[in-house]
Amino acid sequence: MDHKEYQRMVEDKFGKDLKSIMYKLCVIDDVIASEGADILGVPKNTFIYWRNKFRFGPFQRKYDAAEEIQSKNMKTYKDELSNKELNRELKYTDEKSLTGFKEIIERLLEIKKAQYLKDEEDLNAIFEIAVLEKTLINIQRYLSGELLDSLYFQLEMLNSENKK
């Protein structure tokens, strides 16, 4: 039998289209190829062929998810930067303050996002974006007092673990 003949057999047996059957087995149940082939009553190579055809293999799913995240990030970055003038004057250049620091981090983040939009393969930009975003989060946590609370909590946890 060829793949098409096996497909008709499986669809008749399960009363669903092949893609739905394969989705349940590969994505929901996360079966390995030999197990899936046994469940369907088809050769392992046929199961693998179908799994690849529908992009339900574990690496294909991870790759597709990463591509989707990247695509969403690109759209978000374009939207964020659509009406931003990257060369605008900084407001707090004459002071050394947390407000000035935050402004510079925000501007660096905008620049890194713009660079990433120009070169999607720039892994360094992705990491720098993450670091800059985390820095802004920590500034906000600092201003709210949450960062200090976290420090004390972490210190308490470390000390209690050392007493054991």
C-alpha cells in the first residue's frame, strides 16, 4: 500500500480527516513514531511521512512556534516605533538620575528594536533587547519597592537553606 491508500484506510477507521488524527496523536498525545504507527496500523515510515507533511514533528512545532513569536515581535516593534523619532533630543542629559538612566535605556531599547527590524538574524540584538527590557522592569520594581522586598526575601531564603 502507498501513503494515499493508508490515508483512506485510517480516515475510514477513525472517521476523521488525516490531519485531525495526526494532530491529536502528535500534538495532543505527543506519541513517538512507532507508537503512532501502531495506533493507526500503518508502517512507521508512513507515520513519519504524515507527521512531516503536517509539520507536527517535535522540532518542526518548536521551529514554527519560534517563527510565530518572532513574527509577532516584529509586528509589535514596528507598531511601537511607527511614530517614534529615534533622533529626538533626550530630556535628561544634564542630570545623573534614575530618570535620566531610564530615558537612556528606553532609547537604547528603541534603537535595538529598529536594528533588529533591519536584520532579523541579529541574535545579539535579541539578547540586548531582552536585557534592556529586564532593566526597565527592574527600574520599575525598584521605584515601587518590590525590588528591595525581593532582595530581602532572597536573602532570607538563602540564609534558611544554609542553616539546614
